[in-house]
Amino acid sequence: MAPYTTSSLAVGTHTVTATYAGDATYQSSTSRAITQVVKVNTTSTTLSSSQNPSTYGQIVTFTAIVTATSGSGTPTGQVVFKNGTTSVAEVALVNGTASYTTSTLGVGSASMSANYTGDANFAASNSAALSQVVGQATSSTTLTSSPNPATLSQTVTFTATVTAQYSGKLTGTVAFMQGSQTLGTASPVNGKATFATTFSATGTFPIKAVYSGDANNVGSTSGVCDQVVGTNTTTTTLTSSGSPSSVGQAVTFTATVTSTSGSIPNGETVTFYDGATELGTGTTASGAAQFITSSLAAGGHSMTAAYSGDASFQASTSKILSQVVNKNNTTTVVVPSVDPAAYGQPVTFTATVTSAGPTPTGTVTFKNGGTTLGTASLGSNGATTFTSTTLGAGSYSITASYNGDTASSTSASTGLNQVVSQATTTMVLVTSADPSSLGESVTFTAIVMSGTTVPTGTVTFTGNSTVLGTASLVNGSAKLAITTLAHGSTTVTAAYGASANVAGSMASLVQVVN
């Protein structure tokens, strides 16, 4: 007898024979065939839940365990998981176990089952139904706004973020409430609901978001979001009609007030400043206000414009605008009262200073070359005079230099060529006695006259070409007494000699001596 044991026969009907191979003594032989039937092993499937009851959105794992109830070995193949009659997953067995994980079960009672489909060696089997109970999830709602603070008429967007307990899908609506007043509603999309509105009054408004809930999620209410609404912001810009300008020139300053929340009403007040000094005000028209001034002093000015604001629009101040004010250019012209002049003759020089701006004031300095002759103040007509009697005979370059004032720049005239000629003189010669007696003292008086000066110096007296003597001029007169004249007629001549500034002259008479 030769036994043979095997466990590898496949399911089905098998014809089995045994063949003897024979040896040197015995012949070989084959047995009659026998029929061997091999059936599949039976199985048992059980289903369990990781969390029962569970909450909507919570992860639940269903585990199916397939075991052999006849035969030996470990079942392989697929397990089909069902929710009621609906297949929701097909999972391969691993060491007799298959798992299905889900977080999408709706609120209520779900009839879950696991169906083992069998394999070549193991028969299919179904688990008993497992009642999976799913409860509603809680929710939380938060509310934000943008911008906050906002301004009047500015669009404010409220965003409600609704979060489910286990991040499950949300439906339903969110109501945005101001106290008991519903401002608007919106449905959450990916957990967010938004609502946009504007406010027509300033203040702080308590806003909350109320989520209605749905079949799977319990409703919730946000905390209060205090929405602050203030007046609309404004921007003020300042421009000038021209910089640099000149003293006395009218300059127009224009302040433009703008807001992203609408137009500035007409008639609003804008104040214009030079540094900290208020210059004046203007009122808005189509968002712009103007101020005109011609009183800015020479120099740099830091100009600003301040919009005062109102119940709807905030006040604002412009950036500093640098306004440069230059002194006015001037022209100085000098003219003489007489040219040429004679020595000793008064010459009046008139300087006239002109400007495109206000009439120049201040002083003018008169010079002879580099020598200062004198300084005089300008009159209301921008002119002044200086009179000189000290110029000697000759040619002079006379200039007038204007020294400027707060509104007018300095300037100098071109050189004036002033000519001064010698003073002309005339002489009268008189005698104290004519005729005279021999040996009598006779006084001759020479009177030297000039229309522009009092001559000084000496006079030389001659008699018939013989020098009788000299005498100095005193107040224009020179006297010489003679006792030595010869009997008869003598021609007496008086000669006044010329100087650098005064021309000479002479006179004669005939003196008779008895």
C-alpha cells in the first residue's frame, strides 16, 4: 500500500487513478478510477464601525473581516461596501480584512453592509446590516469687515466664515444683522458668505452674522463686529499761477479738494497760509478754491491750503508749496541840469529809478568815478536830486547807484560825462582921483567879477607897461595906492591871472597927473 496526501486539489470533480510501475518480479498495473469532488470553503463576513454614533463630517472607518468557516486558508478577493442598496466602495481583502473610510454620511441612520464576493476557494458571504447613526455637526461663525474703519458712502464688505465641526459641506444662508434689522443675506460658498453695503451716517455700528444651519449642521451666530464709519477722507493740493513771481505781482493760489467718496460741495471754506500766517480764505466751486494776493514780500514762502471739512468730508491740508518772490528789476537814469557847466555853477543831477512793480523807494548814491559825492532819498515819484558846486574844471564820469528796497532790486546808471569849463571873469578898474596932482596918492581898485564864483588870487597893476605892484583880491576887489606917477597921462592896466578853474581878465584906464 502506498498512501498519498494533498491539499492542492482545485474546486470541482477530479478522476483519480493509481499506477504501479512494476519490478523484476511483478508486472505494472493501474487501478480503477475513483471520483474525488472538491467543494469551495464557506466564509463568514462581519462589519464594524470605528465610531457609532458619529457626527456629520466626522471620519468613520468601516471594517469588514472575512473568515473561513470550513476548510483552511485565508480568503482573498473583493469586499463591496453598501449604504442601503447603493454600492459605495469595493476594497480588496488584505489578510482577510478590508476597510472603507468616509466622512460624507448624511445626518440620520445609514444601513451599512459588506458583501464578500468570494474567490476560487472561498464562497461569498454577506455581513449583517450595521445601522450607522449620524448626528448634526455643530458650527461656528466669525465675521469680519473691510475696510474698517470706513467712510460715508464707501462700500463695506462683510465676510462671514462658517466652519462645520468636522469641516463638512455647508448649505443654508447667513443673515447679516444690525441689531434686529437684517441688512442682507447670502449663501456660504466654500464656507464663506459675503455682503456689501454702504452707510449714510457716521458712528459705530454693531454687526453680527447669523448662520441658519441646514440638515447636517446646527446654526450659529458670530460675535459682534463693530463697524466704524467716519467722514470721507479728502486730499487737498495747492498750485500757484507762477513761481517765481515779483513783489507786487498778483499771484493766484488754487486749492483743489478731492475725495474718492464723491465731490466736495460748493461753498466749503479753504484757508490759505504763508507758513503759520493766515493770508485769507476762499470757497470751493467744483472742488476748487482760489485766493489772489499781491502782498507777498521778497523771498521764499511756504504756502499751504487747509480745507475745513464738514459733516461728510474730513478736513485736509495740502503739502507745502514753495512760492519764490523776487524783487523787481529796476533801471536808474541820471541827467544833469546843465552840461557843460562853468566852474562854480551849481549842477543838479537828477536820478530817476523805474520798475515794473511798485514805485521804488530808498536812497540813491551819486558818485564821481569812485568818489562818493552824496546820497539822497527817492521821492514818491521815484526820483531824487543832488546838487554839486565843487567840481573843478574838467570832464567827469557821474553815476547814480540805487540801493534797493524790500520790493526793488539795486541798479546803477551808466556813466554821465559831465564837462565843467573855467569860470569866465570880467574886470572893472577905477581910480580914486582923476586928474590927480603930482605926488598925490592915487588908489586904483580892480574889481574882478564872475557869474559862477567869487574870484580869488592877485591882480597885477602896470603903468605904461611898467609894473606898479600887485594886490590880492578881497571879496573880488584888489587895491593898489600909488604916489609915484609922473606928470602927464599914464595908461594904467590891471591884469587878473587865470587859474585851473577861473579864466583871467584885465582892464585899463588913463590916469592924468597935473
